[in-house]
Amino acid sequence: MTTLSPSPIQPVALNARPTIVTPESLILDATSPAMMVLTDFARTAPQTIQADRPVDEAHQKMISGGVRLLLVVDERGRCSGVLPAREVIGGRLITLAMQQHGIDRGDVTVGMIQTPLHKTPTLTLETLAELSLEDLVQSLKRFGDQHLLVTEHAPRHRERIRGVISAADIARVLGYRPGGLAEARSFADICKVVLGREL
């Protein structure tokens, strides 16, 4: 049997200055499917941090990852809560933890200031799939938070976190609308702009 050897690849030098392909900007409107703004953890790895880590480490992780929310996990990778950037930057809960525990800022851990899951707004993936962006914003207008967790039912009837929806992402994809969506930082802010009225 004769085995054919592949021809060696010859790199080609570029003489001109070619353009570079970049992702198309996603511009949606109020009738677009709400699923379009889901950061799906099946495709994008979630940003996590363990509860015993210092808050300053969490802040650096947010900066390096370009995110404003970390999922707080235990040693087995199970989620116990979330850590929004406002709690790391604002410092109110950090100050409270320092006073309650009699410690310096460097000793404050993520677990001391996290928002527990039972206080975090969530939505099922099945419900999200039925909504338009306007439906979603209408439903979320009562929340002042910047993020919403999306859950799904896994085999054996266990629930798991499938992804997250960010108010900033909604503002970005609807950013062509007049009215300063770039300044909208919460779901309530976005509702004012998208729906054209105060709450």
C-alpha cells in the first residue's frame, strides 16, 4: 500500500494591509427574544470565587474578567450567593463586616458581604424563552439590581444556574435608542427608557 505524504504548507506573506474581521454589533429592539441577552454558562464559563477569599481579590477578579458580578461557590463548586460589584466598590457592607467582626478591610471575605441566593432574583430558562425584551424589562422593573440569574431543571429534578442577564447588556443591545440607555445601570432604569415612561 502506498501512503501519500501531505504536501508541506507554504505560508503566504501579506503585502497589503488587510482589514480584520470583528463580531457584528448586536442591535435588538423591544420585540427581540429575551434569550438574546442571556449570558449562557453552557457557552461562556461563569466567573466564580470562593466565599473565603478576600474582597480585594474579588475586586481584582472583576477587573481582569471585565465583569460586575461573581458567583460565590463552596469547595465543591456549589453556588451559595452572588457578589455584585457595587458591594465591593461601594463598601457599605464591607464597613459593616469590619465593625461586626472587629477586623481590618484586608480580612473581610467574600462570604461576609455576598448576597445569598434566597435574596437574589431568578427566572427559569423556560420562562425566559417565552419573553420578548419588552416583556422581560416589564417583568424586571421592580428590581433595582443589575443582574438576574437564570435557572434550569437538570436531570433528577435538580435545579442549576444556567446563566445571567445583565442590565448593562440590555442597555448595550438597545443602545441605539435615544434617551441615554448608556446611563441605565439597573433594570428599573432601563424600563424608564425602553417603555418611555417613569415607573
